[in-house]
Amino acid sequence: MGGFFDRLDQVRYPFLHNFICQTNVPIDSANVEDCIALLDQLDDCPLTDLSGLSRTRESADEVRRELGEYCLHRLCCAKWDASHWATCVLAMADSNTTVITTNYDNLAESILSNKIDATHWNAEATCHHCRMRRILLADCECNEVPIGARPPWRGSVLKLHGSVAWKTCWNRSCNQFDCLIADQHCRPFDGRPCDCCGQPCQPVIVLPSARKRYSRYAHLRRMWDSAQSALKDAETLLIFGFSFPSSDCLIRAMFANAVCSGSLRHIAIIDLQPEAVAERIKSALPPEGLPAMQCFAVPTDGSRPEWLVEESKAEPMSS
């Protein structure tokens, strides 16, 4: 998360800019998780003088508001290249592959929904994004999904921390109040009013922190429940770029619980340092009955990995 603030505009985000400057860390190298942790700790810190940071207590809500707006702005700019090897790996996912992600950007659902063989927005849709929307809308008064049983999690993309392409209406008299609405075309949140009541909507993003505030979006439980079910059912798991950091303790606990009570036999890890990720996974699981693990290192220069070239000559990787 270092370098996340490289596009921070002081005029547009004055409270956030001032807060980061007070930490004495250069804007371009400030770590977003460190900034949020510091904000959380300031709420309870007994010290009265923190060399300027004390003033942040009075403006903490403004800092958090601007941070949420900046995250939306920063991640809405994400683009993808259909020929890039990482895009091609994700596009390997078939209609039975469940994708679980903590990312806010809309890259995964955009890539998967643009697959040539994907079918959309009907009771038998194979599009991962359409299946995710049906899970989010289940039991909501604003339900747009086709009549039938609740859609399964299998073959959907599950977003545990929200998305730049989701919105919610907080008007209590609205039929869409508190619902999580994922844009049908994967478009980022753009401030458009609620389709039902015309009132302003809010983006749905749980900011990265050891004290993540999930209670703000009650319906996120549908993503978490679905993810746990998917992990319990999985025989093969591909971990792509998720490092299992200690700050994501809930995800680590969910993973351990699901794996210990499920049928997982094999884990493949794609990462800059896959061996380190494998060690963190082992530390979260009991030593007996550990799944077999394979590590695939990613070149730091962004080039196509040699192991992917070799894989393409052999059998396709399991999903």
C-alpha cells in the first residue's frame, strides 16, 4: 500500500493532506494502512500533545471522509490489458470457479464479465459479476433478480471489503435503504442519486485497518457467508497476490476454519514472494493434514513468468 497517495491533491483533500504531512512521512511513500491505524489509535490515545497530531482528533471524521473519497478516486482509474498474463490467468476461471477478493477496484468483475462465453442476467447466468449481484440483492425489497431459488455462490466473484462499483442509499424511507447495489455494467460509483428515491447515494468501501468497520454495511455478511461456503467446498485453491497479512485477522480466521472443516487438498500460490505467503498460511493452520502447496514466483519487472509458459504447454491449471 506504499505509494498509494501519489495522486493526492492538497486542494481537493486538505484535511487528509495535512494529516499525512503531520506524520513526517513523505506523501509519495506514506502507507495507507499505517495512516488508518494511526487515526484509529488517536481516538483512544491518552497523550494530549502529539506534535500537531492532537489537532487531527478534532478533524478525524473529515480525514476519514476524504480518505474514503480519495480511495474511490484512486481506484476508479484502474485499467486492464486483455493480453497481460495476469489478466489471462484470471480469465481462465470457468463457470464453476469462485473468485474471492479483498480488492475494491472493479478489475476482476470487469475481466470475468467480458469473457466471450459468459452469459448474463438471467436465471442461469454464467457471468461471475451477475451471480454476485444476485447474491447481494437476495431478500432485498429492491430485488431485481429473476424469480427462483437463491443463487449459489459457486461461479461468482465475492468481494469482502466492498467495491468502487457498489453504492448504498441511507434514506430510511427508501425501498433500497441499506441495500448494496452493484452496478450492472461494473461502472465505478459516480455520485448518481438513488434510482428509487432520488436521494444521494454513498460508495461501499470498508477501509483497510485492523479495526475495520463492517457494521456499517450489514449485507456484506452475504459475501462473507458465501466465501466461507466456497472455501469449505473447495478442493483446489489458487491464491493470487494476497499475502495473508496479520491485519486481516478475520480473513485468516475464516480461512483456517473453512479449511479445517472442508475438503481442501491443494493450494497454489502466485506472488512476488510465494514462499513467505506459504509460511503465513501454515502458521494459520494446524500442522496435521496441511494441504499440498505449490509456489509460483512473479517477476518483479512485470514480464510473463516462465512457469506460465510451461503450464500452457501442459495441462491447464486447476481452478
